Amino acid sequence: MKYVDEYRDPQLCRRLVAEIRDTASRCHTIMEVCGGQTHGLLRHGIDRELQGVVELIHGPGCPVCVTPAEDIDFAISLCQRTGVTVVTFGDMLRVPGTSLSFREAQSLGGDVRLVYSPLDAVQLAVSEPDREFVFFAVGFETTTPATALAIQQAARLGLKNFSVLVAHVRVQPAMEAIMESDACRVEGVLAAGHVCAVSGFASYEQFTRRYHVPVVVTGFEPVDLLNGILRCLRQLEAGVAEVENGYERSVQIGGNSQALQIVDDTYEICDKPWRGLGTIPNGGLRLRECWRQFDASRRYSRASLPIVEPVRCRSGDVLTGQIKPTDCEYFGQECTEETPLGAPMVSSEGACAAYARHVRPYI
């Protein structure tokens, strides 16, 4: 298949692995930002193949995992109100809030519906004008344009029964927070290709200068990932820190200008709480004043709740690369895919779910 098979070529992968081994004079620590990259690295055995040559640690690139419990609690409270339906993506169904998940709220009579696109939520509001529909908008820069389009479509249709609970977050401020931490071990970064396809990667130039850490934009196939690791290692061995684009087939330095314009027209940057990381300056988005009639936080009363993390879930340590999922004492014991203690085990992009799925047996 064009643009897939050539990036899974076993012979090319073996050559890249050999080149990585030849390039590294010592073991370097590289963080992949995206949960999709984590799954790719583990699924194809790249982490095992490069053991002792490169240590791969996992970043906060799972949007479901970093959505704070307080937002989930608010959304769950809305689905339990008479005449209100909360619409969201399937990954959110089992993610725990402070006391309930959406699935548990459904069993208690809450109205939660799953969609593949924010525009599906708009269509639900059109088809059932007597109900209120709240779209729970989670995700990084990749999903923000679609939510913005849904809001603008609702405005064009004159919908009064549609609103959005915005929980969108921004990747680079989270990476900056990780780099500022005293516990940071990151020497190089594999930037998420799908995020950069929207936002571009020009802003990472300042990041590399500030932290002297190379950044390579990569895709998700094994050749993409190995090529990204090799590019990072070459820079680390040469003592330089630059931004490189290893995902040229999908990413341009300026990103998608049309998508960025839609996002800028709809949102403004704000400080945002992240699950496991606390409040990150400039870490999220909120609706601009001209779109606030679609803001569910304004339309419905919202009590100010403390940020409460599951006591037995070490999601913050996993999302910042301080531990691997298998370092958690609950992993594979009390915390499994069937009985998850926290969001990183629930989400299809979560690091704990990746280890549960691809690293056998549990250790």
C-alpha cells in the first residue's frame, strides 16, 4: 500500500537499527511525545531492539489521559441533568472522574452518546431540537479545528441547543513544563507528526535553543520511528540541538494554514489544568468571547472543585516520563485493561495500555 508498506520494510528497519547502534557512543534518553508513537515503538519491538543503546521514555501525548478529573466530573454532572445529552468520543467512556466514569453514569441513567466527529454532535442537535447537546471536546491541536468547525456550523444553523465543553490542550507548553522539572532526563524529543501536521514545527526552534534538546518530527510506522531516533542520535553525538522534519510526506514547517486560521478565529490560549501535571501556563484553549454562547461552562452552573487524582494511579509519573508503566506497583496486578485504575490504562493511546497490550508477560 502506497505510503504504508515502504515504511514497514523489514530490511530497511534492520539497516536503521544497525546504523543507530553504530552511531550511539553511549545510551541516550529520548522521549516520544505521542501515545500513537508509544504504541508503535512497543508493537514493533523497537524498544527491545534498542535496549542498552537508546532509552525510550513516554511523554504526555495522550489527550484522554491528561483531561483533568474536574472536567470529567462536570461533564458527567451534565449528562445526569434532565433533557441534557453529553456527546463525546469512545475513549472517554471508561476514564474515571473523581467518583464516576461516563459508563457508570450511563448505568445510573445519564445520557451519553458516542460520535466519531464533532459535526456528528451538531447533527444530533439538529435532529432533536427539544434536547440540549453538550459536546465534550478533548484533544490536542489535531482535533481543535474540527471542534471549531462544529461551533461555526452550529452558529450558521442558529442552534440554541448545542454547546461545547472545551478541554483542548496544547502539546508544546507541556513539553516545556517537563523540561523545567528537576527530574527531567530528556535528551531528545520525537515530536508528534499528526500534531505538527496542523500546527507546524517552527515554534520548536525556540524550544531547541532554550533547552538544547534536539527535536525530530516523526510519523508512526517503524521506519518513521527508527529514522527519527537516528536523527536525534546524530545530533546528540554531534552536540547540536536543532529541529528536523522526519515526516515530510505529511508535515510542513508552517502547518496547515487554513486549520490554524479556523482555530485562531474560535479559540484563545489560556492556562489549563492537566491530569497528573497540574496547571500548565498557556497549556490549553478556551472559546473567544464572540463564541461564548456555545460555552457549556457558561451555559450551565459549574461548582469550583479541587483537582483530585486517583490515589493509586501514578499517571503523572508516567505522563512525564519519570517511570515506565511497568515500574508502577499496581500495573498488571490491580490495574489491568479490564480493571483500570486510571486514564493511561483506559485510553487507546495511553502508555499503560500500550504496555498491557504489547509487553508480555506483565513484569
